[in-house]
Amino acid sequence: MGSTDSLTSRPSTPKPSNDLSHGVPKDWKFWCIIFSLALSVLLTAIEFTSIGAALPTITRSLKGEQFIWVGSAYALGSTALAPLCGGLSQIIGRRPIMLSALFLFALGSTICGAASTMNMLIAGRAVQGLGAGATTSSMQIMLSDLVTLRERGTFSGLMALSWAIGGGVGPVVGGSLAQSGNWRWLFYLNPPICAFNAIMVLLFLRLKTPPATLREKLSKMDIVGNLLVTVSTTSVVIGLTWGGVQYPWLSGRVLLPLVIGLLGLIVFIIYEIYFCKPPVVPIVLRMDWTGASGYIQNFLMAVILATLSYWFAVFFEACKDKSPTGAGVDIFGLSYSISLIAIMAGIAVKKTGNYSIPMYIGWMLIIIGAGLLTTLRADSSLAKSVGFQVVIGGGVGIVYVATLFPILASIPVTQTAPAMALYVFSRNFGYIWGVTAGGAIIQNELKRNLPASFLAQFPQGVEIGFETIPVIPSLEQPLKDAVRDTFGNALKVVWQLVLGVAIVGSLCSIGMKQLQLHTKIDEDWGREDMLVDHGWSYSSSTLTQQTENMKEALSA
């Protein structure tokens, strides 16, 4: 009788190494999975960025006033499910979560396309956001199942490229459809793409799920923590969206939801640290500034990215008489500088294993770029506006990729799923602040500074920012220049906000340690078909159980 070790090998078939220092094998199925994940990122990026260029036309078509909620509802929905996705993916597996996310996104898109009122559009955007948040969380978790942290930078760069392509194409697509009067197709095109992506997921996305009873899996769910963070986030968004637009900032209807929301987030953190087992926040991060700073920097970067992506088109439409399509083209400098620099930063981290220096450089570029943006005026040259985009976009691209590393380097690979769910939550929560704060600033500045003769043309009141933009090219001088200058000055305040956030982000990077990057993936996850293709399971627990079963059979 052979030794026990012989029971775990297959002499007739070459056994692949169980060294996972390069993740799972990079065969054609692996690249099909990566393509599917990148397609999901592309879809959500197009949706997030296209609405800005099309929103003036949509607002006029639906005769709506609550236009800020079109962006806020999407950002809120994408944030609400993000923390929950980590636990759910551990219970029912990665693929069902991704398929459900695609269904929600397609459903929300259908509602938006059929919207007859602004409230219906906002509701559809919220459902879209739920799908987008779950998609992004699932993508980050599954990417961690497939590649090691050391090589993650390259693949994060590829995802950033997908985001940038979507971010570049989105405003052009949104502007073109709006300009031709076909803005509803901005939403109707999404369901067929979701269906194609779902087919890709069904065919190729086969990832392992460790065996456990439903009770064991449910015991790992942090229901209270997820409920706290969702309700608190919603309350904060309500306060931000109403502040200075529907109600004064110091009114109870603004302060109450803001205070409740922020206190709720504090309670969430205390609950996670002292009472929750297991927590949404990985236990190591409770004591480690490096990991915690990664989350904070990720949040602040997202505030900047959302502000730039959502509001830069306003500068070209309001101050430069650009059509929605033209405005989309003019922010290519931002979109593609983010993607190209992100890929380069990811490759640099893979080769050097160093993430702290790129992050310092990234924040410096963002500070310089934001400072340059504050000098933009309505009559500034196109060369300046595009060149400044490249500077700040390069910094955002670096930080976009690099914030992942201090987080995951601080924890064991077995805690990746909840850590990545919280990572996506912090990023999406930042998007909320960028969209709502930028919109509130613009509205408040326009309310105070637009010429009275111009405001008299819009009796509906304060929320007129987007509805006024299509009227600007037809105005007579000197009113035309006065309105342009007002928009330019309003955006200057937005860029000052970006500058302040960038300074805080750079300060948060101080004291961050340079940790060694993991060179293996979690053995209990990864590609399910590897056992079929190679006759080998990467799960040590599964292999041990199989060996024990064979021992018992031989003894009997």
C-alpha cells in the first residue's frame, strides 16, 4: 500500500504547482472573465458620466426641478448595497450577486427610459445605482479571487482604463442623444448590454464557494452594521441635497438629517469596533493607520473624481457655448489622463512593490491641478482648460489605483471580501459628496449672483441651473457675458472645494507605512473549473478533507 502522500497526487497527469504567487493561470477563460468584469465597469462608467451632459435637455423635457436628485439618487443607490455585497457573496457565491446586479441595472435603466416625470426618472436612477454598486463590489471581490495583490495594480489599471473609456465616451454619447432629442436611448441601450454581459458571466464566471451550512454563513453576516450604514448614508444625502437649494443650510430640515446621518456613521464605527462579531470593518484595520488611511484617501479621491466627472461639462456648456456633445469631447483630457496614468501606476506598483511614493506623487499632482483650475475664467482659453485637466487627471489616476494597496496589505487574504465591499462603499460614498456638494455650490452661487433680469425669466425659483444653460447662447450682450461669468465664478468655488479635499488627502497619506504586498490568493476561492481542467483543487481545506475521506475508506 502506498503512502498517504500518494493519495493526493495523480502520477499519470502532471500536477500543477499549488504555488499561487501569480494567482490563477492566465488562460483564455481567465481573460474572458476579465473582459466581463471590465465590461461591467465600462457600463457603469458610461451611465455615471453621460447624465451630466444630457441633464439640461432632460430637465427641460420633463419640466422638472429636482435635477440634483438625478445624480444623488444614483450615487445613493450605488452606496446602499455595497457593504452588504461582501457578506452576501460569502453566502451565495460571487456569480449570483453579479447576475442580480446586472438585472437591477437593466431594470433601473428601463424605468429611466420610460420616465414621464422627474420623480420617475429619479426612482429609476436609484434602482440603477443599486445595480451599479453591487456590480462594482462584486468586480473588486472577484478580481481579488483571481490575482494576487502584487499583480493587482496592472488589473486595477485595466479596470481604470475601462472606467476612463466609459467616462470619455459617456458625455459624448449622452450629449449626442440629448442634442438629437433621443435622450431616452441613453437608458434603453443598457438592458441589451446587460443581457450580453450576463451571458458572459454565466459562461465563464465560475468561482468556487467554500462549503458551509446556511446557518454558518448567515452567522457571518453583519445585518445591524449594514442597516446602520445604509440608513446613515441616506440621511446624509438628504441633508446635502436639500442644503441651500430647497432649504437654507441652517434650517432644521437640512441640519437634522445631516446630524442624524453623521452620528449614525459614528455609531456604526463604534459598533464595528467593540460589539460586532464578525465586523464589516476587518479587525486588523481597527488598530492600523495604514489600512484606515487607505479608506479615507479612497473616499477623498472619489469626492474629487465625481466632482470633476459630473460638473466639468458645465464649464464648457455654460461658459464656452458648447453643445452637449462638444462638452463631452472637451473633457477627454480628464478621462484619458486618468486611465493612462492609472495603468502606468499599476505597472509601477507591480514592478517595485511600492505604493506609498506613487500616492504622494498623485496627491501633489491633484493639488497642483486643482490650484490651476481655480484660475479658470469664462474667457480662459481651451488650451488652459484641457491642459489643467491632464494635470489633475494624472494625479487622480494614480490615487485611483493605489488606495487599494494599503488596505489589502494590512489584512490577511481571507478578509478580502468584506474589506473590498467597504472599499467600494467608501468610494461610492465619496461620489455622493462630489455630486451633491458640487451641485449645491453651483446652485447657491447662481442664486446669489445671476443678474436679476435673467432670473426673472425663470419663475420656478432656485433650481434653475441646468435649465438656464441652453438659453445662454441666445442672450444679448452684455447679459450673455454676465451670465457666463457667473457660471465661471460658481465653478471656481467648486474647484476650490476640490483643492481643499486634495490637501486633506495628502495629509492623510502622512504616516502610511509601506507594507509588503501579498503574493498569494485565498485558497478557498478562485476558479471552480480549475479542479476540472487540471485535476487539482487550490483549496487546502478541500484537499485535506478528500485525503481524510480516502483514509477512512482504506481503513474500512
